Amino acid sequence: MLSRVADSLYWMSRYIERAEHTTRVMAVKLESMIEQTPQDAAASWSRVIEALTGELTLDATQDAFLTTRKLAFDRENGAALITSLSMARDNARQVREALSNEVWENLNRLYLRLAPVTMDSIWVHTPARLFREALEDMHALEGVTYSTLSHGEGWYFLELGKHIERAQLLGRLLDVHFRGPRDGSQNMPKYFDWLVLLKFCTAFEPYTKLYTASIRPQKIAEFLLFDPEFPHSVRFSVDRVTDALARVAPGAPPARRAAVERLAGRLKASVDFGQIDDLMSGGIAGFLADITRQCEKIHETLYASYITYGAETVL
Amino acid sequence: MQHEVFANTEDFGGPDIVAGTGRISKPGVDAPYANYELGKPFDEMFSPDGQARATYAAIDSRVSRLPLEELNRRQQAVEQSFLHQGITFTVYNDNQATERIIPTDLLPRIVTAREWDRIERGLTQRIHALNLFLRDIYTDGRVLKDGVVPRSMIYGSKHYRREMRGIPVPHGAYVNICGSDLIRNEAGDFVVLEDNLRVPSGVSYMLANRDVARRAFPAVFRSMGVRPIEHYPLELLATLRSLTPFHEDVSIAILTPGVFNSAYFEHAFLARQMGVELVEGRDLLVNDNVVYTRTTSGLKRIDVIYRRIDDDFIDPLIFREDSALGVPGLFNAYRAGNVMISNALGTGVADDKAVYAYVPRLIRYYLSEEPLIDNVETFLCREEKSLQHVLGNLDKLVVKAVGESGGYGMLIGPHASQAEREEFGRKIKSDPDNYIAQPTIQLSTAPTFVGNGVEARHVDLRPFILHGSETKIVPGALTRVALKRGSLVVNSSQGGGSKDTWVLGQ
């Protein structure tokens, strides 16, 4: 596979994952805010903004309308839903020949549907509805991707992009909930916020099946970090990354392959053998930061090994 | 969504699609042809007395019976489908990038088996002569020594590539992919307006339009025995393969300028349809005169490049050094015979305005045959007899400077003032070699759906000729349409659209 094609597939997939994450968080947030006091809703918005954009907002009275615009439709915002989708589509367009018609058309149609949406038009109805519908389209996109593309090297680059991104997004979301507020206020997440966190990750029902409906932060952390079977757990994504790395660049020199696989193995070990009790006694922020760092390192090494390597090194 | 069904039950058969059920639509009178103007130009659908030609009877019968809303609905569904498929080009203004589809018309343009036979034989003859000519001027130069074509015209052409001299080209096939623009004159004969021998585009629209017309009129399509064109990518692949001696395991790539090029959709489309790599200049590198692509597993050798980049940009070491699209060292790899480039470099010398005028003579010179398809009548001012004719008829002719394009250095005689004509006449006399003249060109008109009915619009015809170890012309073409009423400009950049072309089996 051409390195440039692998690069575009990888980024297309990362951006789609980011868009889907944003969409899901927005849908849940807009649905749940009506049940919160204004203060709690504002604190919750602050966490969402930080998780999605990395920005620290000290303003405790977040306006839902403006925040939604910023997070979903503001093209100036590099992390906005529409920006991610547009980037995903630009990458897809560059590798049209590596995608099926179905994948391209689903993605293109989704973008063309969301591109002209104005805040006023969604605010007159139930704002969450647009995000729910977009989420359905994204699930359809995921479905056609799974069922119309050969599960060869290209597909595994999509997997890599999706799960490296997902692990990091999850890490950030957990971090803002477990680390406590940075603005010095005492707005620690409450019972309802933990429930919402599970819903941000479509994890509520899978969680209750395992732990019953008793909502306990420690169990939530354990589930979202270490569950081996739930698709939105960090460990699940790390497993997919490890699997995918074994399937890409089959002809690459062993030394190059080893460099990436070693890093993935190390990351896998830290989530396979992580103990939630150890983490809860103070180390969760450090652990999450370490996961993020390891993901970044894997990304860099993946690129150096298969995509941006100097031609002179192989001639 | 892509395969939205337009058809209602009638589209799958029934009495109404049988031609000649008694109802005769009159252009300029009956809906939907109330605004259909028949003028001096040849009309594809109606004879001068307003009778629908037999080939269009089935279409006429179907179109006349479909309510306008239904035609509009089908038109919109087509546009949606193009947008979703990404069959678009991007227009930039004020930092705003807008994606537009190239408008496509529902109604097919029909070419009879007899007409096609002549076109096919004529274009085959023409591509042979043009390739012989290219081989000649890049090797012995016999045609120049014999004085058939003036030496200065070739060596002075900015598309002549000195670097190509003496380089062997497989099968002598310099031009492997050609798109010739034909028009139908007032007498109803097809003539060649222009040959595109460099990087002709549009074939993806030919194929996309087929999808459109077939879905818009399924029963009519089926009843008429339209010849298939879907094998074009296979033929193209075979043509490219025939350029290398190794037929097994040939590694072929399409070289595209990238996603910002207006024909990018076509490049990606052809790569997918043929199952070959789509590469950009930055994916390729040359080492020891061998071309490689950078893959995730390492470097992979490339044997044949179907380039969709102009000569000038292909190799910054040899041609334009500011080109970021090309590949340094590519030309040397080509010269060394380690990679085939298609079309060969330097083919543009044979499609400029001056050489165009010589093509009929080239056919006689190389093939000892009379041209089966004529050129648009062209007067070369470098020849004394023609010069006198041109100077005496400036009010009837279009005069063009051979080195110019895009309408510069041009006199449109019938629209110019007496003073302008006199001024231009002096220019011609002072440098006759630089000018050619043609009668004002009429394009035929064809029925085109315009929203509130069907009107006549000017069309041309671009078939695609493949030429490797053998010559193949898929029985179809891109019919370009000037969508503005009365306009003769069919270019997509200036309000042109396109429509499907049905070549009939008998």
C-alpha cells in the first residue's frame, strides 16, 4: 500500500472517530442538561469543553447555545464536529480509489447534510435530535466500512486511526472527570455526572450488566479503562491497535516492525495488568497521561517506520 | 441512494414506448417542445420540416408523456447522485471553495450505427496518421525533408520536445489516449474540430452519463439496442499493458496532479475501475533510472505511468524546474526504457492549430488514403492561394493566430468592424505563417431538458480513442452541451454540461 494512502486512511479514520465522539457527547449532553441545575450543567459543560478541545474554561455560566455552536459548527474551531468531518472527507477524497463507493458516499452525504446546518434551525426543535441522527449515519458509515472494504492492510490502517484516537479521547474524558476541577471550585462530579459519563461512552447498559446499576466512580473507571470486551474501553482499543499493527506493512524490514510492535506491547501490558485499586489511590491522572504519551509515541513510530521513512534507508 | 429508482412501471415496457404510436410532437408548438427552435444548424432530433427523426421516436414518445414534474424530479435525483458521488469540481472565489457538479442532461444524444461506423474508421485512420507523423518528426523527419510540413512550424512549436528525438516508443504509439472533438456541420456531416493528444479528459463523464440516461429511460434504453461502453477501463488497461514487453505482473500507476485538479475525480475513478495505483509526484522517486513508489512495506517498482500531468510539469530536472507535481529523474528513467509514460512526451506538437490544418495531407502522405472524416475547412495563410482567399473574405471568416489560444489574437470576421478587419488584414500580410482561417463554425443542436421543457442546445462529440498494440474506440462519447440558449461554448468552465451518447447497434 502506498505510504500516502495509508496516511490518508489513518487520518480519515481518526477524524471520523473524533467526529463521532463529539457527536455522541453533544447528544448526551444536550439531552441530560435539562435534568441538571444551572450550576451543575455549567460545571458539566466545562468538563465537556475541556475534554473535547483541551481548553480550560473558567466561566461557570456556559451558554448551551454558544457552546454547541463552538463545539459542533464553528469552523474556526479545530476540534469542532464539522471541522473533523471536513478533514475526514478531505482525506477520504485523496484516497477515493482505496475506498468503496459506499464508504465514500456515506461519508460525503453525512458531511453535505451537516455542512449547511445553522444553529437557529436546530435550536427551534430538540437540539439533541440532529446529533442523534448524525450518530445513526455514523454507525451506518462504520457498518459499510466493515462490510464493503476488504479487511486488508488499508482496513487495518483505518483500525489504527480509529483506536489510537479513541484511546486518547477516552483518556481525556476520564481525566476531566477523575482529576477534579482545575478552576479551584468545588464542582466535583455528582452521581448524575457519573451516569452521564457512562452515557458519553455508550457504556451505561454494558456497565450495569457487569456491576448492576450501582454507580460507583471506581467501578466506572475500571470498566472504561480495563474492560476487555466493551468497544469503548481503553483496553479494547489498545488490543485493536496491537492486532492491527501485526497486519500492516507485511513486507517491511523486521527492525522497523519491531520498533512499533515493541511500543504497542508495552502499552498493552500497562492496560492488561493495570490495577484499579492502585490507580484510585492517587495515580489516575498520571496513568491517563502515560497512556496518552504512549499512544503518541506509537503514532510517531508508526509514521517513521512505514510512512515517512527516508528512501535512502531502503535502497 | 446512488441507485435511486426513477422508473415507474411504464419504464419497464408497455405500449407507450413503442415508436410511432400516432402522436407527433411539433417543435416550437407542442409541449414539451414549445420553445424548441429549429434554426440553420443541423438538429439531431428534428428534421428541418419539424418531423422527429426515426432514431428519436422512442425518446420523444416517452418524454412527451412524462409530466414535467417527473422529469424535474429525475433531473434533481441525478444532480443529488453526482454530488454524493463527488463528481464535482471546485470553484474558488473569496477564499470560499464551492463544489459544483458538471451539469448533466437526462436526454441522450443518439448516433446511428452508420454514422458511428464512419466516425470509428475515420478516427482510427486519423490516430494512425498522427502517430506516424509523431514518430517521423522525432526520428527521420521524412515529412519535413519532403516539404509536406514546413520545418519551422515543427521546430518552432513550443510543444516540440527535442529530448524525445530518437527515443524508441513501443508500437510507434506516441498517443495512446486521444479525445477528438467532432462537430456536425449544417449538412449533417461529422467533422473534426480539434484533436486532444496530450492529456484528454472527460471519459469518466461519458461513463457517469450512461448511468444517468439508462436510469432515466430504462425501457427506451433497452428497446434501442444501445452499444455498451462499460468496458472502457478494461480496454484502457489492455492498451497500457501493451506498452511493456512483460505482460504478467506489470505495475501500472496513474499519475495525478492531486486532489485540487479539476479532473481528480476522473483520475481516482479510472484507478479504481482498472485496479491500479493512483499516485502523486511525491509518491514516486527515481533511483538508478528506475521508478519506485513509496509503500508501507518499502519501495515498489513502477513499469507504466498513465500520466495526467502536462509535459512541462513531469520532471523538474528536464522541463519546468519549478514543478512540484512531477518526479525528478523521471525522464531519464523513461529514456533508459525502465518505465513507459503514456501518452509519450511531446505529443502536443501534433495537436496545435497549424498542424491540425495539415492532418488531411498527413493522412494522404502516410497512408495513401483519403481522409474519411474531414477537418473543419481551414485556410493556411502561409499558402499564397489561401492567403488571397482569406484577405478577400475577412467578413466571413474566423482568423486565428496559431501560437495563441483562449481567444487571443483572433478575428471573428462577421462580428468585426470594417476598420478592425483592415487592421487585421495588415497583420496577416506582415506574418502570414502565423495565421489560419476557418469559416464560422456551426454546431448541431440536440434536445436538452431545461426545467420547463425541452429546448435545442448546441452540442459537440468527443469520442475516446485508445491506441497501443491495436486501436480501440469504445462505441460512445462525451457529448458536451452549451447549456445557455444560443451559446456555442461547450466547455465546462464556461457554462457547458454534458449528456449521454447512445451509439446504436444497427
